[in-house]
Amino acid sequence: MSSFDVVTDWTAAYEHPITLEEGDELWLSGKSDNWDGHIWVWAKDRAGREGWIPDNLAKRVGGKTYARAPFSAQELTCQLGEKLDGIDETHGWVLCRNTNGMVGWVPSRSLREIFDSRET
């Protein structure tokens, strides 16, 4: 994926974020949030951890709800000027790795993509 400069500090909000594997049963509270035009829903995993997940991650089958794919809501605390490598992107957030190897989600609005001048 891409590399990014952090343009505004971000502090991870949850100490024990929701974590799901594909096919895990989950429970939706009915609460939703519009984050920069993307819908997130509040969910709980089997371990009782709660958090926001992308609305398209949940699928209903026979009256139960399951995860369509693996997902961790782990956020990455980062500081202005830090350089991060992007791994994935969804719903206004970028999954990033810092220089220490820590991985987590950072809001897209806190990042600026670094373009390699050799690509043009």
C-alpha cells in the first residue's frame, strides 16, 4: 500500500478493542455512527469486548450475526510528523504500521499520503 505522514496526533481510544475472526458470532447493539460519510455499527464479540465495526462486516444468517472477515478495532496512537506504512483502508480509516512494528487503525483525516516522485 502507501506511506503516510501523520498530520494530526491520534490517541487510541480503547484499551481492549473488539477482535473478530471470519465466521465469529457477534452481537449488534443497534447503535450506529456516520464517520466522514461511512457507517460504523457498535458490536460485541464472544469475549465481551465491544467496539465500532464497519457496517459491511456483519452478516445475518438464520437469526444470528457473523463476521464476514477478520477484524480488529485496534487503533494506533501516533504523533504529528511520524511516518507510517499503510496496510489496508476502510470506512475513513487506514490500518498502519509504525517504525516499531506496532499496527493499528488511524483516521484518514489524520494522515497525508506520501507520493514517490519516481511514480510519476
